[in-house]
Amino acid sequence: MTEEAVVPALEMRHISKTFPGVRALDDVSLTVMLGEVHALLGENGAGKSTLMKILAGAHPKDTGEILLNGKPVHIDSPQSAMELGISIIYQEFNLVPYLNAAENIFLGREPRAKIPSFVDFRKMYADAQAIIDRLGVKLNVRTPVNRLSVAQQQMVEIAKATSRKSRVIVMDEPSATLTEHELASLFTLIRQLQSEGVSIVYISHRLEEVFEIANRVTILRDGRWVATEKVADLDRDQIIRYMVGRELKDIIPKAPAAVKEPALRVVHLNRTGVLHDINLTVHCGEVLGLAGLVGAGRTEVARAIFGADPIDSGRIELFGKPVRIHSPESAIRHGIGLITEDRKAQGLILGMAVRENTTLANLAALSRFGFVCRAKEREAATKYVKDLRVRTPTIEQAVQNLSGGNQQKVVLAKWLFTKSKILLFDEPTRGIDVGAKTEIYQLINQLAAEGVAIIMISSELPEILGMSDRILVMHEGRIAGELSRAEATQEKIMHLATGGE
């Protein structure tokens, strides 16, 4: 093997970064070889996103150096990173919603027609469709992005990165919204990119993916480098120990439920083209799992119950009495809370402080004559930050500066402060590390023990199986079947979710 062959595609040496009140990275190094899939793991707040934002030119580093193919480079902006052949696919998409898929894929790089200043739309659409088809996705590239599902938007992001012919591609939780078929297509694409010498940094909290797709793994904890190992030399427990610094013998600690009277009943609920004759009941103290493939209608059920989407027919009963819920405000007044799938777009106001987000859904409890009592607000926020172990230097920190896991805890704090008796959890652990997941599971157990009725939507079958007392499976906007905790298996859920009887 020649000396040139072992030169890493990417080296980040001794990187440190400090934000006000937070040491985000402390002497962290990362080495990625040519054509390697290198997993980057760690709990939320470990420093993964900060390290990648430095690579992307979104944050300047305080100390350290970056090398590409053995040569030092200076990255001072996202544009300079792209010019150097680095693409980053963020968990929160960077798409223009009112442009179509093709326009997003080639934004700023549109093929030019023979007439100066004109775009060759025929070539752009053909090239974009070829890239999308290569990903194995059924998608018309002329469709506006705001009409695409979350999973389809994810694939547009991936198409955008691959269209640049980047030599280093960072994928931050790329599978969080993908179906099994889409995930298989993604892995096929990654292996193809590997064969072409492209290096992939793969960030995921789904460890089974790491074992399937990655060659090596680097693990961070509390802003520091912990280990870099070959994936083949590790098992799941070893990775978890590196990540959290402790044993996690029971990742999904389901507590026995003391199921009581019905809290919520949905009867013959319909929304044309979306939901068809939905009937469900969830009891006080029960965790009702709602499973199904992406696009099956799970989120739409939660939004209809919460009054975020209109319904055409059907009724909702709370504690045996029919109620009319026509808006989220009405749902909150009736004691219903919704932890949304997309915490940044729908669950938080990113520019506001932890304090303000915590109390946002229940300001009436802190107000007198229309004025909010700031002392009471600070007291409430401080309590929930402590109870939920939110990692923040202060309750005045803007939530946009927190890690994904800590942002999710702030969303949970907001709904706990409303004292809701019915909580709808839509993908509550999406993009959350194993340690934070366990904390959220324990919180769900605690709420159920206190008599709260919970509907939990999740794409992770082990999570649904582990936490649910009963499971409803959806397929194409309908309830395809119900499974008790005792009879439920991954195979039975998938059978119903794919249209089986």
C-alpha cells in the first residue's frame, strides 16, 4: 500500500469551541478515511452537531485545524465548505418550501440555457429526476417541497448533496423519518458512494444502523473525544457505555399500568382523503401505542384530536362526555397536550428563552389582569429544568442554542406545566440519544402512574412494543388492527401496517 493511499480524506485535529457559559468541544479529533462510512455518536449535547457545524463553516473553531486529503484548509463559511467538496444534510431540512424539488436540488447551480441569464429547465428537471430515481424514490421533481412528506423532503436533501458530487458528506440522522424501503435505498446509495471514493460521516441514534452501514465509529461525551474503534470490534453495550459512561441494562423501562376509566374516545372520525372511520379509546393510566408506516395517518389522528386539523365527521368524548375541539387552544382548555413530531417548527419558539417556552401553553396560570408574573414564571421554569435535567447554563438561554435532546425536554416541560390529563406524544424520542430516551420513557411511566392517558406515536417498533399497553396499527388512514401487549410482535405490526388482514 502506498503512502498516498493511507492519507485520510478528512482530519479534524484538536478542535475546541466555547459558547457563552458552555464548553461545547474540548480538544476533539476526528479522522475519516477515503471511501469510509464513519459513524459519529454521542448523547445529545455531546458535541456532534457543533463539530459538524464547524466543518460546514456555520461556526468558527476556537482552536485546532482541518485537513482535506492531508492538506490544511480554511473553512469560514458554508459556501467555502461546499467549494471544498463538503456537504452536510442536517436533521432539520434546509429547503425552500415554495420551490419544487428540482429547483431545491439545483438552487444556485441551475443549468444555463443557450440564451444568457436563462435557466435550462428541461435539463434541470431531467437531471433532478435522474438523481431522485437513483435514490429509488417515487417522487415527481416538479412537486413543490411544501407538498412533500417529511420522508420525501429528506430524500430531496440527500439528492441535493449528491448532486454536488461532494467528496465528504455528513448525514445527520438521515433515517429518522424514512420507511424500511427508503432506508434500504439510502444504504444502497451510501454503499455506491463509498465505491466511488466518497467519505460519509453518519450521525444516528439508531445503533442497529451503525452496525449495518459503518466501518468505524468515533464517540463523544460531554464535548470530549472518548473513543474511535472499528465497528466490528464493538457490540451495542460497549457503544452505550462509551456514550453515557454507565450501564444501561434496561433501555425501555416499562412499568406495569394501572388502567382506569376511559379518558378519551374517538368515534367514527373522518377527514376526506386522510382519515377513514377512526375509532379508538385510551384510558387513564394507559399508554396506547399508534404504529404504522410513514404516511399511514398517525400524525393526522393526533392533529385531529388536538384541533390542529379540521374533521368532516365523527365525535370526540372526554371522560364520557362529548366535546367540540375546534382549535389547539380549545384542546388545551380541555386538558389535552400534543408533543409534536417536529419540535423546532411546531413545538418551540427557537429565539425565545427556556423560561418563556416552558410556560408558553399556560400563561393564564401565571397572569393577573393580563400581566405575567415573572417571578412565578422563573420559579416554574427552574423547577422543570431541574426535574427534567435540562442541560442549559440558565433558564434565559435561547432554546435554539440547546441540543436536540434538551430542546425535547423543554417541549415536555411546556406540556407538564399545563397539567394535561391526556398527552399525545408524536415521535417523542426522534433524534434523541439512548440516555435521554430512557429518561423520557421513565417520565411517560411516571405520568401514566399518575393517571394521565397517553397516546404514543413512534416509528421505532422496539419503542412501541416496549412502552405500550395496547397497540393500534394504521394503514392508509385506517385502523388496520389492534394488538394487546402480550400478543404484539414486530412481525404482526408490520403485517398490519403493510395492509395485511
